[in-house]
Amino acid sequence: MIKCKHFVYLKTKRCKKMKLFFFNSLFVLVTTFVYSQSKGFVNGYYINRNGSTVTGFVSIDKRISKEFRFKNSPGSNEVLVPFDSCKTISYGNQIFEVRNVSRSMSYVDKFSFDIINPDSNIVSMLPLKLLYSGKISLYYYHDIKDHFFMDDGDSTRELCVLYRYLTDREKMKFVDRNMPKYVSDPAYKKQIESALGPKMSKEKWLLIENTEFDQRPLIKLFKSLNQNL
């Protein structure tokens, strides 16, 4: 009789362990599924064209397409939201403003040094990543190259570097093999100087003239220029 009771006790104990193991395994599977479904999503929101704010979870691919992914909750089904249906998208600590802008598609091939898409411009709605917010703000977008945009409160314009080939007269100045294949014009410097207008000082002019056309230097420049504006 004692052996029988002992057997029943062991059987009950094993059943409880098996149930516990089953529920733990189920919890891990569900958690893993929810995590995998939510991977790449972070807290965010978007403001649509009507001005309504929709809060949830946002995922934006590194190579931005025409849409971004959105979920109302981590476990819910994702939907694709067109960028051009929004005014603003918050993605973690990043802000994207959707603007109708013109951008140059001209660039220099890194290997052949040929000018690709000369004098080519496209006008379209783009999700511009906010790099610095101020009286003059700096935005960023990437497709086949990096694009930087300046907003002065009235308009949003691309900051440009222009490229052209040497003229025959310019080529005659070079008698050796060090002749450059193209000439670049840092037009973005004049654009920024023009935006400052009468608030331009010699100190700010020097800052602009010594700033490279790259993300970190431009952010640093815009932080400095917005002081005392």
C-alpha cells in the first residue's frame, strides 16, 4: 500500500513537471514569435496629411523605399504606409519630414571619374531625415548618393556640389599627366551664405568656407550658424 501511494505521488509530481515544462516551452515560443515579428520595429508615430497622429511601432529600411512598415502593437500584423501620405514620421530618436523637393542626380564615378547623370534633376516627395533643427535646419536623404537639404523656414533646398568637365582652354594649362578629369564647384557654401544674408559675419563666412560636404561637418556648421540668429 505504501509502495502504491509512493508511486502515485511520483506520477503526480512528474505530471506537474511535464505541465510546467510544456507551459514554459509554449511561453518561450510565443515570446520568440512576437520578438521575431517585432524585430526592426521601434516606438514611433506618424502624422498623416490630415494632421492626425497615429502611434505605434515603426520600421524604416536603411535603403528607404516609397513605404515604411507600421504596427499598432508588437504582436499585431504590420501594414505598409506610403511616405507621401504622411507629414512627419518618428522612428525611435529619428525624425523624418516628408517634403516635395528637387534633387540633383549628378555624381562622379569613384573608379572612372566620369560625371554620371550630368544636369539631371528629379522633383518628388521625399522623407528627409532631420539632422539639425534650428532657424536654418539641415536634412538628409540617400539614394545613389548623399543629399543634404537646408530649410530656412520659407523653402527647402538641396545643398549642391556641381561638377563639369574641363574646357579645352583649361586643359592647355596642364602639360603633364596630373590634369584633373573634372572640376567641382562647392555651390553649397554660397547657398548657405545667401540664406544668412545680412547676419553673415566674417567668422561665420570662415566656418562655411572651411566646412567639407559631409554629414558630421555640416551638422557642426549648422549648430554654430544657428547661434545668435
